[in-house]
Amino acid sequence: MEFNNSKVALVTGASSGIGHATAIALQAAGFYVVATAPNLQDLEDLKQRNIETLELDVTDPVSSQNAVWQAESHNGAIQVLVNNAGYGQYGPIEEIPIEAVRNQFETNVFGLLRMCQLVLPQMRAKGEGKIINLSSVAGEIKQPGSGIYHATKHAVEAIDGALRNEVRTFNIQVIGILPGPVNTNFDEIAVSTIPDTGPDSPYHIFKQNLAKSTKEMLKPGGTGVLEPEDVAKTIVEAATTENPKDRYHVGLISKAFAAAYHLTPDKIWDAAVSSMIPVDEIK
């Protein structure tokens, strides 16, 4: 089979937001892009741009394996994998069903890890490759109401740190992207995941404050809120730079929050974030 001559980049979660913008930006940068999502209909506009589209649900091992096999059989080894698929599970930890926690880790951690495992054999055989994992400043900080989501991003940071050193000898680079808030539908999904346990819940007021704070933090045009294209630009930089950084903090909030967290004692940090999302009074 004759393969195309462009470097092949596969993007997960490309139906909207960062993944969608990244697929377009990578194509503009000269890559042959394979855009994936669980529903092919959500990728129709990318297909119209002559971007290859494949069905891929990262929580399904068979779907993941089939997508990688198809991409490699059509195009040869995937040289750049962008693990973007993910969402935020929000709410007080006591009230989040364990099944919802499992679903969060299946998408944000296990799905990402599985994709890494699937592309690595061909990357090693080719002697080059880049794995770009979408983390978040949430992977470095802690705050009430989003502990499960933050836990998944802390896990991605740990995986990146280990994997980076395990595959370096094979000329494979592992790069973390850590944005701050981005103008996508993340806030809508995150707020929708907050468990509705009624007005008698001890967290009833807290959950109202959490929903309000989440929407305000991610409000389009808000201070420090990025557009998906801003993050996509950084991903393209990581994909095209010969010696990229190990980690890219994207945006003012990501850089400021990460710096502040590492310089602030836990008790002071806890007091600050707790005052932003009170448990016992409407903010």
C-alpha cells in the first residue's frame, strides 16, 4: 500500500472545542490529520475540509484498537497522537456515585493510556513520534467541587512524567498541555454532572455556588478565558518543534494558578478556594 507523505496526526475528541480546533490547525500546519469522535456525524464539517474522520470511543477498547488499526493501515505509523478526549465530573465527593467516578477515569485516564499503548509499537518501529496529552492546570492544583476531575488530571501528569522517560530512548516525545479555562462547552457538561440530591442535601448551597462559580470562571470573554484556537496553536507548536517543552502552561490563569499553588501553604490555599465556593452561604 502506498501511504501519504505528510506526517500523520490522530486527534481524539475532535467533534468540538480544543480537539476540533486542533484538527484544523494541524492540517493547516501540513499534517495529514485523522480526526476522531464517538459519533461520525459530529465530524462532518471536518470531513468537508478533507480531514479523514474515524469513529472512536476512547472508553471502548475495541473501538480504540479498530481506529488505530484503520489509521495505520491507511497511512502508516501515527507520528503525532493528540489525546484530547475528556470532560469534567463535578460535585461534592461524598455524593458522586462511584460509577460516575469510574466513567470519569475511563475517559480521562484509561482511554488516554490505552491510546498511548496502541500507537507506541508503530512509533518505536519508525523510530519517532510525539504523544501530546491534554492535561490542565487542574493537574497541579486542588479545589473543592471538582476533586474527581482534578484527580484524573493529576493522574495524567503522573503518566506523562513516567512515560516521557520510558520512551525517550526510542526518540518518542511525551508532551503535556495544561490550559486554564477555555471557551468550550466544558462548563455546561461539568455543571450537568453535579449530582441532584435535592434541597435536603448538606451540600445543597455548596452545589449552587459551585455551578455559579464554574459558569463565571468559563464565561466567554472573561478574564483569562482562552479560545480553543489558542490551545490548538500551542499544540501545533509542540507537534512541530524539534525539541518541545515537556509541559506547556497555556494562558495567564494556568501560569498564575500553578505558580501561586506551589508558593502557597496548604492552609492558606484551602482558605482561599473555600471562600470562592462556600458550603453554607449563597455567594
